[in-house]
Amino acid sequence: MYDKVDIKSLISVRFLTAVAILALASVWLQPAIQRLAMAYEKKPIAICRSLLSFDVSTLPSFSDGWEYKWLAAPAEDVGTREYAHIAFLGKTGSTRHTRAELFITYYSDPRDKVPHTPEVCARQAGAIVKKLSTITLDIPQLKPEYQRIDARLVFLDYQKFSTVVIYVFCVEGQFKYSRGQVRWAMAMPGNHYVYFSKIEAAVSYPTDGDPEQVLPLCKRLICEAIPVLVAEYFPQKQLLK
């Protein structure tokens, strides 16, 4: 016959052992997690060249035959002081009276939730989003892996006029077209520094007009701006390590 085991004593020993293990774990585990998070947390990095100095003459299709002016917006609305918002008005030829806009913003907060996208802001301004899709842009001036990038295409109706918008994000040198993709790229380990930029081109046209007629101009504006931004404004990949 086996000796009878004191179940209450056994349970008491096991319980106390578990409590002791949990107590020890709470002492070192939380600090260890905090140290690990701090080691891998990305840090802000300044833009190489301020967007306030963006040179319109670097855009071949818009350096001649267009009037342009810089548009101001409250920093609290944009979410950053580092932005360029430029309106172009065609003066001659087929683009006469055509209005186009280039809107570039730069952020470098690791905790940024990426709140601003054109379709969200447009709805808040009373516009109707008639179409939201993904398109591919051909940009041969970029490195081979980025010569074809996916971007968002938005058709907006403001009642008095309509607008075609194309936008894309550049996140630590990678191109993404959605907020979810941007957040995921920012959360991925590897780089010590983080930044993302939203690059947005828009062309307005009459409400009863054909958006396909202005779409090539919108594509041209963003495709000419992106290589300039990557080469002269955004931090190079070696600076992010």
C-alpha cells in the first residue's frame, strides 16, 4: 500500500511554487521587455532638405507654361511643419486654365498613426468619393526595384468641380499605398530611424468632364516629383541603419 498523500499540502506547495515563479518573473521580465523595446524602437530622422525649398523647375512638364503658388495650411491640420503644397495653373496650350496641385508631407514620429489620406480628408470636406482603386506607376528614374510602384487613385466629386487624385507613401525608402502598409513597415525592425512621406498629385476638372482626360497629367505630376524627392529630400537608406 502507498502512503497516503496530504492533498492539501501538495496543492499548497504547488501553489506557492507557482506564486514564487510568477513573482520572480515579474521582477526581471518587465524590465527585460522594456529594454528590448527601447533597443528596437525607431528614432526620428530629419529630412535632408526642407520641402519649403522644393524647386518647381525640377518638374519638366511644369517648369514652363504654368503659373504656380504655394498654399499654406495650419500645421495642426497637416500634422507636420515639413510640407509643400503647390498649386499649378496652366497658361498656354491644351492645359490652359487647368489646375493641378502637388501636396507633399514628411513625418518622422515612430508612434504616428498615419491619419491623413485624401479620401478621408475629402469626405470631411464634403466631397463624394466616386472611385477608389490601385494603379501602377512607371517611374524609370528610380532604382530597378521601384521603377513600377502601386499607388492609390481617387475620383472625387465636390459638386462644383471634380478632382482626380493619385497618392503614395514613401516609408523608409519603400513605397506603400495604404495606411495599413505604412504602419506595418514602420513597425518592422531593421532600421534605427523612421520616416514616411505622403506624395499626392491632384488635377481638377468640370463636374461633367471626363476624368480620363486629366488622368495622364496627374500621373505625370507625381511621377516627375517622386524621383526628385527620393534623390534630394528623403534620407538615404544608409542613414536609417
